[in-house]
Amino acid sequence: IACPRDAIVIERILPNRADLVTGEIEVDDDECIYCGVCEELCPAEAIVVDKETGKESIVIDKDKCVYCLVCKKACPTTAIKAVCRSCSYGEYDLDPANAVVKGNSVIDSELCVFCGWCEGVCPTDAAKHKKPFEGSIEIDDEKCQACGACVDICGCNALAFPASSGPGSRMEHVIANGDYCVKCKACAKACPNGAITVKRTEIDHTPISSTTWKEALDAIKD
């Protein structure tokens, strides 16, 4: 690099990687919760976790893996089985307590709509929610023109178009996921064809004795 005439050429003959580090590593799909801790900590960037709903997978690139066992020690569910057969780092002398993953989950109360998606996808059942309204949502397939107005305005991703049946095909109507609908009625108000009916049967509120408040709450149900 320093030579102004590029007169120096350095040729390296590197040792075979397999002579420096060898090992075995695998993931138990039944134990893995796809939390991504292993991917974040892997110093060799050998782990890729796909957490897309319904397509969870974890892939370890064994050409990159140096069998340092960081992923194994950090895995909260002991889903990763790994062993270093021949390693340049020598013997490991680590405190298992240092491998504990710590942290907090912070929920912005100004943004949360209590839809329950977090509870639905949490692999450890650590998330719980209480919806502000209970009730039902119905879509009239004959009236629905698949304009997408309801999908665009839904704040909890409870409305979606079904998978396309082929290139250029037109969606017949949207579908509603009642498990995550908070019965806010925004979709019903946005629908230009009156195809959506939302009914509220229960409202989550603190105990009250006031007749005025009870009448107000009953009005909200309608």
C-alpha cells in the first residue's frame, strides 16, 4: 500500500480453515422461539432468523460459523446444540450467568390500540392485553367492492385482502380477523358501500354507579 510504484506484491498462502476450527451446530426447531438473540450476538454473522409470521425459520451458514458457542450460551431456550471440535481459542472459561439476556419491553400507551397482535405472536405467552370493546365484525360480500378503504384505515391490521388467485385477478372482497379487531368502527365509517357492520357488546371500563355514565356507555355500544 505504501509503495508509490505498486512495485510490491504480497502473496499469501492461507491455512485450511478446517484445520483451524471445526465443530458441529444445529437448531432444535421444536425449542426455538425465533427471538433473534443468536443472530444479534453472532460475531461471524453466520445466523439468519426469519420471523415473518407463518414462515419462521433459522439458517446457520456453516461456512461462516467459527463455533465460538456464543449463540449456544445466549439462547434462552437451549434450542441451539453446538460443540467446538478444534478451536484456536483454546478452553472456554466463562460464567454462565453472563449469558443471561436481560431487558425491558416498553409499550407506548399513546400508540397502543390493544389489538392483541403482541399476545398472538409471542412465543412465550409473556404478552397479555385487554380490548376496549368486545363484539363482532361482519362483511357483506355482495356489497364489498374490494376498494381497500377499510384496509387502509384499520389501525390494527385486522382487515386484509385474501391471497391472489393469479396474475391480474381482481379481489372479490376483504376478510376480517376478529381476533385482532378492536371494534373501533373506523372501517364501517370509511366503507363507501356500507358493507361492514361492527357491533359492540361489551366495554372495558372501571366500575361505575352513575346512571348518566351507564347511559353514555350504552350509547357507545350502538
